[in-house]
Amino acid sequence: MNEIERYLARAAGKERVSAGEDITVPVDLVMAHDVTAPLALAQFAEIGADRVFDRTKILFINDHIFPAATVAARQCHRQMGDFARRYGVRYLKNGEGVIHQVVAEEFNLSRGSILIGADSHTCTAGAYGVLAFGVGSTELAAAMATGTMDIEVPPVHVIELAGQLAPGVYAKDIILFLIGRFGTDGFTDQAVLFSGIWVRQASLDEKMTVSNMAIEMGAMVSYFSDNDLADIGEVAQHHVIQVGELVPVMACPHSPGNIKAVGDIAGLPVSQVIIGSCTNGRLSDMQIAAEVLSERPVHPEVTCIILPASRKIVEAMERTGLTGQLRAAGAVITNPGCGPCFGGHLGLATADDVVVATTNRNFPGRMGAKTANIYLASPRAAAEAAVLGHIAAPGTAVPLKEG
């Protein structure tokens, strides 16, 4: 068995499991946000459940449309609150941040834990060794009632990230490159296990950026191993990526898999820049953006929106002076949450907007108008676009720091 199979076997109470086998596993945390929780609550009532399996292992959070941008959104918040009071589950309702970041900060999930969430980017938790599954509302409702989940053991592919990144290349460039190479369905219903030299020296923030977008390759599970390759075990395939050979890239409209080198699209005028979200809204991302925005102001024709991933990150930004630096540059800092990333509020795009964002999807209509052009990029490339008013390679507006 490989490393993922060993954890699944342990959870299922089996000596061995293999790819394609159907198993039932207990869940360590069930989570949903203000877009998906109301659907799951309707299913919970539909199946006739009258209790939750463990109130300490269920989390609801307001992150997608908070503060409420519509009456319907506010009604969803009220519905979640009613359920939380009735069953005693934890409900974070006052802008604590994006669910994936808050779970990383607040829940001490051990390696090999089973997390399920009614959100496709639940795979973010694989960055710290959690087996995290994005599920639909019906599956989530059943798990809230039973504390278990039925899964088919996925084939496991190793992506070995070898070497070190060149200056101006970031974790976001790694995952965008991978999506471009393997395609948006390259690992559908399969697991991706990341290993290699870069993984061993990468920060948790960097790992979360990569793990967050594994779903954009179709992966059922994203998992970062802390083992040597020899200890991972037998896998379906082993892919080696020399990260030192990568260059800054962007995902161009209208797919995360439409990858081009930044140098090939440099000069394209930009009207809006969004830095943040559950992909790149951590403190280190803000520090990367501030390397540019502390030196040069936002271009007068650009709206620059800063979207921190959690309240704790906002507090750290305030303590370190980043908030003042970014505001002085002309950026707008929103409350923690998802906001414009999924087209909810706080920065929707018009039909003729060109947006550079550190978010995770750029499908038609993802951020507002269907014909808005959204480019996905690293925080550094996004900050360069914000001050120049056009796409440019990292280091164009402000020299890159050595090391």
C-alpha cells in the first residue's frame, strides 16, 4: 500500500485497501459555508435525521456572502444559525474568514485525519496531511447524521517537485504550470501526492496554495507527504517536475488550464486586480504584494482589492504595518472572506473588465459578467499589474529581492 492507502485502511479498520475498493470511513470534521450549508440542511431534514453524530465535529461558517449582499444571503445566515442553536454545532458567523483558512488555524487535525466539506476546495487541507474530500449536499447531510462517509479508494499519483524556485517564481506558478501540463481533468477521481525537495522546504502557506488548486486538475484528494519517496509506497504513476525550470505564468481566460508565460502576454492593459482569497490570502502573500505596493502606488486606472483569508491574517497585517502600506498605495482592503472570487460581492467585474487575480478559477461569469477576462496569477505578478496598469513579469515595476 502507499501512504494514502495506509491512512484510509486505518480509518476503515482494515489491514489493507486498494484502488477501486469501496470503503466506509469515520469523519473527523464536517464543514460547510453559507452557500452550501443551507442545501445540506434541507437534505438533512429530507432524510429524516433528528440529531448530529457529534456536535464538536461539525463546522458552519459565513464566508462567501458576508456581510450579506442580498436578502436571500441573509436568510441563509439565519437558517444556519437556527440549526446551530438547535443541535449545538459550531457556527462562525461574524467574518472570521474563509473556511479553509479558518480550519487550518483553529482545528488541530492530525495527519491522516478525514475531513469532508461542501466546497470543492476542501482539498486545501491536504497541505498539512489531511485527507480532505469535497462532497455534495446529500453526502454532507448523511455525514452530519452518521459520522461516516462511503468512498472508493482512489489511484494515487506522485508529483515530485524537485529543486528550488527561481526568483520571481512562486507556489502559484507551480500549480498553474501543473494544471496546464496535466489538464483540468488530468486526475479526475484520483489522488495526487506531492513530494520532493521543494515540498520539504516549502512553507505551509506555499503548500496550501498548491493544494488548494489540485481540484482544478480534477483531483479527488491532494496530499503533501513528509516522507522520503522510498517510504511512500507503490503508486499508479510518478511524475517529476524540476521547479527550478519554471517561469512566471498566468491562467488566461477562460480556464485555469489555459496557461501562458507572463512574458508572452506582458503589456495587456488591466482594470482590476484582486490579491487574496483561500488560494493566496495569507500573510506571506500580503508581504509579497507589499514588496511592490510599498514602493509604488496603484495605477490610477486600476481598482486593487485586497482580500485576506482570515481575521487572524488581518490582525497580523495590522501589527506588521502591512495594512497601512497597502492602503497608502491605494488598495482597498475588504473583510476576510470569498467575496469576488466566486462572483458574490465586493468587486464584481463588468463585461469589459480585465482582471488579474490570485484566486483559483476564471471560468466565464465566475467573477461577474460572462465576458469579463480573468487572469490567475501569483501575488507578485498581480501587484506588478496593479501598479503598472498592465501585465508584466515580476521585477518589472520593482526589482526582486535577492534570495
